[in-house]
Amino acid sequence: MEHGHSTTEIRERLSGKPRQSYLGDFIYGGIDGTVTTFAIVAGVEGAGFSPTIILALGIANILADGFSMAASNYSGTKAELDNAHRLREVERRHIRETPEGEREEVREIFRQKGLSETSLNQATEAITSDQETWINFMLSEEYGVSGINKNPMRSALMTFAAFLICGLVPLVPFITSSPSAFAYSAVATSITFFAIGAAKSVWSLVSWWRSGLETLAIGSSAAAIAYAAGYAVSYFS
């Protein structure tokens, strides 16, 4: 079992604030960092250019694209947070100006959940007796806004860190001037793809190995396309 179900365990688990998870931001940045960097490596290798160019383009991609992704994640997360704050103030104003209308909304929500008339009145009275509980209920039920608000800066930093760490993997063999650097880069990148996919299975019922293979297939397809494009440019130029 994922957690206990005794009265004490339930009370302790539900009494605290919901935990914020930034694992999704890490997976998001990690997959994109690995895919885009190795796509550059494969494309430049396919074109037959030198390892110096691979390193220059790869590092530029990690820093520029990684920052861009982090900034985009920051803006998106902050927009969701700002929208939640806006809706909270909207509901607070509605409760102040039209309390009976807002109570009827609560009653209708419970009615659609199948509560009887007697239970409807009791549930509505319980929810609307405390304004913050009332507002939180309406945010969740009317607007679908989660009570878990992520920190935009932490989301951005997690995305950038993942992009940087995973994006460096395809470049390591070139940084160390390894013989057969591209082959080593392909192997290291494949392992990274699989590992990220396996970690991603935390959010699904798909087995870790299947999720890993799926991510590996996606990343390998992107790399193959980039390599073919680079080779074609080199061949026809």
C-alpha cells in the first residue's frame, strides 16, 4: 500500500498542506535537454563537421535553450498562480456581494454529486460556515483550480538544472576527446533517455521499462532525423 489507512495515519496525512512536487519540471527539462543536444550532435556529425563545432553548438544550445525553457516554465507557472489568485478574489467578492447566489452554487454542486435534499442543506451549511473553506471549495469545484501552488522560480530552476545535466551527457565524450566520441555519445544518450522514461513512469500505470523504451524511441527518432538532415545537407552541398 502507498500509505496507511488507520484513523491516526489518515488524520496526520490529510491535516498538512499538499506536497509540492517539481519532479515533472525535472523530467520536462531532462527530456528536452537530452533530445535537443543529441539532435545537434547527430546533425553536425551527419554533416561531417569537426568535434569543435559539435561542442560549440552543443554548449550554446544547453545555455540558450535551457534558459529559454526555464523562462517559459517560469512564465507559465506564474500565469497559473496569478490566475488562481485572481479567481480567489473573484469568489471572495461574489461571496461578499451575492452570498445567497454563491450558496446556491454550492448546493447545486452537491446536488450533482447525488446528495439528498437533507444532506444538501447540511453539506452546504458546513462548507459556507467558513469563508476560506468556501472559497477553496469553489476554486476546486467550479474552476478546477488545484490547491497546490508551485513556486515559479523553483520550477524554472529545476527545469534549467535538468536541461543542463542531461544535455551535457551527449557532449561528454567530445569534451574528453574520446576516440569514437559519437558512438559513446549515442550510448550515453540512450541510457539517459531510458532512465528519464523509467522515472516518468511514476505518473502512470505503465511499467518502468515500457516507459523507458518509449522515451528511448522518441529520442532516437529525433536523433535519426537530425542525423539524416545533416547528412543530406553535407551530401548535396
